[in-house]
Amino acid sequence: MPVLQLEHAITDFDVWKQAFDSRQGWREASGVRRHRIFRPVDDPRYIVVDLEFDTTTEAESFEAALQELWRSRQATPALSGAPRTRFVEAVASVEYAAAR
């Protein structure tokens, strides 16, 4: 599955998350199958988001729509600086049993 990975600085996580959550229907309608949000443990004002798609074409189309959305400060109230995007795909995945 192709993944559109976004990363950017934010000014306020709660404000950013509320704006992100308000667009769930848009993400679903655009082909997003799953998302994961990460924050560095030492930087609460930075986020990394993985958005999974069925096709690279869907991911590329969504990335173009995001670039347009990010031009609006009203639509992205807690965004700080220029977001970075890249397309990645998993090449290996292993789950480990919890150490006891």
C-alpha cells in the first residue's frame, strides 16, 4: 500500500487535531484507508502523519489537494512553516511478542 507521509511543525496540537479530525469524511472520500499520527517524544510541536491508500494515483491526487488546502491559514489554523511530504511504501513489517 502506498503511504503519503506528511510532517510539519504545529503551534498547538489540540487545535491542529481538531482541524484534522474535521476532515475525516474528505479523507475517506479521497481514498485514505488508514492514518497514523506520530509526535516526537521531545517535540510536542511537530507531527508526522501516515496516510495509506490503495493506489499511488490516489495518494498523489490527495497530496495535490493538501497543497491547495495548506495555502489557507483559516483551514489550517495550527500549521507552522512549510509541510514536507513524501510517498513511501512498506518493504518489510515484523511484529514481536512482548518481552516478559
